[in-house]
Amino acid sequence: NIRYLNYRPLYHFSPDTMWMNDPNGLVYYDQEYHLFFQHYPYDKKAMNIHWGHAVSKDLITWTQLPIALPPEDAVAGIWSGSAFVDWNNASGFQKNHNTKPLIAIYTHQKHGHQEQHMAYSNDRGRTWTKYVNNPILPMHSIDSKSTEENDNILTLVHPVFRDPKVFYHYETESWILVVSGGTHVKFYRSDNLVNWKLMSEWGKEHYSKTHPGVWECPDLFKMETEQDKNVWVLIISINRNSVSGGSGMQYFVGTFDGVQFTLNSKSLNTSLWLDYGPDYYAGITYSDIPHYDNRRIMISWMNNWLYGRDLPTSVWCGQMGIPRSLKLYIDHYTNSYRLSQQPVIELYHYQRKLISFHRQMIHQGSNLLENILGVTYIITASFNLNTSIFNCQTCELGFQFRKSSENMKEYKEYTTIRYVPYNNTIYFDRSQSGETRFHSGFRTNYNITLDDEVFDKGLLKFQILVDRLSVELFINDGKYAFTALIFPDFNSQNMALFTNGADVMIDYADILLL
Ligand code: FRU
């Protein structure tokens, strides 16, 4: 079916064929970004999971390599985990003088029994050897009361002990492993990567009863702000009941001393959402990005466990969100720490054509982008809104993407992002975006109310990434992010920038066709 084949994303990673979920083992080594991923290579369904593998020089164009880690039999699974470079051969696994070992630490699961295993590679990730004395963290060290109370078929009712993320903690000169216990995370410490000691647990009191769901895929890393060089961000995925329904990602800001994580008073004692859309999950960040680069880069699975097994894609199922660079800042409106997110700069090297508008009035009912066609593109647009518009109840401005041509009378398709100044809210609507009926859980309408900064300053900036099956929205330099899948017809290539209720001046709008 030609229509389905056309959902293959252009600049987002998807496996050549078959099932994919979480990104795993994100590590940079010897000029290559590695992306391992939860993969079932024999079906479009999530069965016993393997680690698939892809490499890239720039995080945008990927080459898929053979399976990195297969499970030992048809009922075991190699679940999520991390990878890193063992620069000083702490593990003792190094074989070649000039090549550092890559270490993978992941969850081995069988009949619901989850434990942490290790594997290593001495050939730049091409082949892997499982450590002979696995597990490095056996199941019995966990609190068996933390069972899952979820409807995720993959994980049924078993104690949760999974998704280890390992990093080197310079301050205490030790390796730290953070892993999910379902309703909390656990921190372990090691000198040799093989023997681990439990240091602390965190989160039971923050595991919110208003968002029940299992915590998965934790990540912990240090960030700098202008005021403070030692702030730690703990990222957690929650597999249901998140901000947009189903799976979503939270973060907490605090300190970490090698033993325990403590929330910072400027983190408002609460969790924040990393992305407000329905399709951003299980994100983790890269290990071993060179110091001269110093970016904190995240990749996530662009999907949702609610309906993600039934996407109407052809020979594969699953795709990654655009790699994002994260920054921490103090938000003066809430006097709290926030993460901002931007697509990695490498994406912009793929620009094929640029169409720009400057200081132009958009008249009510007209469409500034009327004559532009595109399937895969980035829009950056900035408004300096007049204060009067915030008192107008019927005023709005917005965009439409993957819109069917006006000549198609009987078939109307489009995805809409609207901003209503009166209540300072962004509305996302994918109800007319194409295929929406493949699963009853595929909700189509979402909104985000922005904080008062936009009211006060009138500044509103959009960055919108459109690909064959997705829209990613970044507002005000990535202060808010929103990710959603769409399944439009390939021929729906029109777009719109519109206003209603008032004429609105645009500072600029750049359309980069990719
Ligand atoms: C998150 C997750 C992880 C688990 C993996 C299994 O999406 O449920 O917790 O390790 O997927 O594929």
C-alpha cells in the first residue's frame, strides 16, 4: 500500500523493518553516535526484545547495523539500559591498545524476572560479549512490594527493577547506576563496574498518586546554570496517566552527592513535564559527548504505549524523536529551574530551500503560506503581540500542516496548532490529520496553557518540525515542547499561517524545506 509506505520519516530514525521502542545505550565514541534500541527483528510486534543498533556522524542520518545484543532464547528479553566508554579500563575488559571498551549495562528479563546484566565491545560497538558472571545486580536485592499495577502487556504484574543508566561521578571518582524500582529510583555505586552497592532510594514520596503508572528509564546528569555549576537533573518516564494521557516524561531538579539525590528548593518540590505531547517517551541522554562540545543530547521514542503497538505504518513500527539539546535555566516567572530543549543544530544542515518573510501583516482570514508546498520542513516564526489582542475573546493565530489541497473538495485533511491569546493557551488538533482510527486510545486534541511571561511581554516564538508522520513543536526557544504523531496522506502538502479576529504582525517566519 503506497499510502502507508509514505509514512516513512525522512529525518527521524526508524528501523528498516519490524518493531522498535526505547532508545538504549546512547554513547558517542570515535566520531560516531551510537543508537541502540529496543527491537524485535522478526515482527512488527513487541515480542522478546533485542538490542538493535544504528550509528551516525551527525545524529540525523543513521546507518542501521546488525543486532547488537540478542537474548539467549525466545522467552528472554534484553530490555532497556545504557552504554558508555570505559576510558581507564575500570572493568578490565580492554583488549586492544588503541580501542577503548564500550560497556553496556541493561535489564535482562525472563518470565517477569528482571535483573541487571553487562556486556562489552572491543571493536567500536560492532560485536558484543556478555559478561560471564551476569547478573551484576540480581533480582533479590529489590523490594518485592513495588509491583506494577499497570496494563502494559509487556510487563504484567512483577516487581519492577529495570532500565539502568550508568555514568562516572567525578566528584567521588566512582561509577553510579540509577535504576527504576517502579515507584522510586535506586542509586548504586561501583569502582569496577561489576560489584555494585546500594546507596539510596529516592522518590516514593514524589511518585504522585495523581499520576499512577510505573516509573521507567531514569537518567541523572549534572547541568550548569549561570548561577550554579552543580545542579542535577533526574529524568523519569511514567508509562501511563501522564500529562497528555498514556506515557510521558517528567523531570526533577536537585543535587546529587554520589550517595543521594535531594530536590532543590528552586524545583518547587514537584515534577515538571519534559514534553506536553502524547508521543515522547523513554528518552535518555548521551554518554561521553566530548568536553569541547558539552551538549546534553536526548533521544526519545516518538510513541505512546497506549496505542503505539498499532501504528498504521507499513513494514516497521516505531520511530525516534529528533535528538534534542537540553539546557537548564532559572525561570524568573516561577523562580524555579526549567529545562529548555532545542533540536540539535545538525538538523539545519539539511536545509534544501529557505523561504523567509519579514515584518509582514497577516490579515484575518488570509494565509501567508498559501503558495508553499512541503512534506518535510521546519517553520520558525516569531510574533510580537500587541497587548490589545489579549483582551479579545475571539482572536487567535496559528498554523496548519500536511493540509490537503483546496481542489480536493471531498477530502479535507490538516493538523492545526492554534494560539488563543485571551487564555494564553496553545491548542493542538490532529482530529483531521489523516489516519486516526487505528486505535481507540489515539486521542486527537490537546492544549497547553503557557505561563504569564507571554501575557506580559507579548513575545511568542514557534519552531515546528514537520516530517511524514510527526509534528514537534518548540515554543519560546524550547521552553515548552510538544510532540505528536500524525498519519496524513502523502499528497497533503499545503500549509497555512493564519489569524482570526485581528490582523497580526509577524516579526519573521522562515520555512526551511528539508
Ligand atoms: C519502556 C519500557 C522499559 C523496558 C522496555 C521493554 O518503554 O517498558 O521499562 O525496559 O520498555 O521493551
